[in-house]
Amino acid sequence: AGLILGVSIIPLVASLSEDALYSVPDSLRLGSYAIGATKRETITSVVVPAALSGIVASFILAVSRAIGETMIVTLAAGQNPTLGFNPLVPVMTMTAFIVQVSLGDTPAGSLAYKSIFAVGMTLFLMTLVLNILSFWVVRRFREKYE
């Protein structure tokens, strides 16, 4: 499930990172070339540091999206995921727990029924914190150019 989830977020990271790299002004690139820097030196010393806040934010947003994925985890983990600490066996994620409990005949008002909402709120808060963190990273480390 982790491998499939990792592959599924690659397009998001690539797209947002590409946007961050293209948002670096040409004046910075041309200035680097003007002082004799090579293309590799310009990329590593000018372009990537200028776009770093956007690249880091893209990773944080992708992780936030991966945490909230439901169907990929449900299909990959199967109907009976278990909770354990062995990294080689499937584990029950929050989204898999919500699906498993909600598909059964869970009576309203029971502890299992109430746990769906507690796990859902925890999942929402984790995603919210990661999104706020990504916006903070972008705002904090963004360099303004004229």
C-alpha cells in the first residue's frame, strides 16, 4: 500500500516543484550567467535555493494528501488489515479503519460507531496541520524578487 501511495503522489510533487522552479525570475538566472556561472552552477546555487520553499511545500502537501487517501489504502490492504509494528506486514491505517468499521453492521451509539468520528476528526486535524505547515513554510522562506 505504501509503494502504491508513494507512486500516486509523484505527479503532485513533480507538478508543484516544476511550478516553483519556473517561478524563479529569469533575471536571477541571467545574472548568474553574467558572472560566469555554468548551467549546473546556476541550477544548484541560484534556481533551486530560490525555489526551495515551494519544493518543500509540495512535499508537505503530497504527504498530507497521502494521509487522506482512502481507496488506494483500502484496495491494497484488503478487507482485514491488522495493527502491528512489523513493517513487513500490512497495518490498519486510519482510513482503512473508517472503511472497515463503517461497512459492517455497527449499531448507532456504540463505541465502534463513535470511534469512526474520532478517527475521522484525528485524520482531518492531521491533514489540516500539514496544510497549515506547508503554507507557513512557503510564506516564511519565500524570497521576494522585483
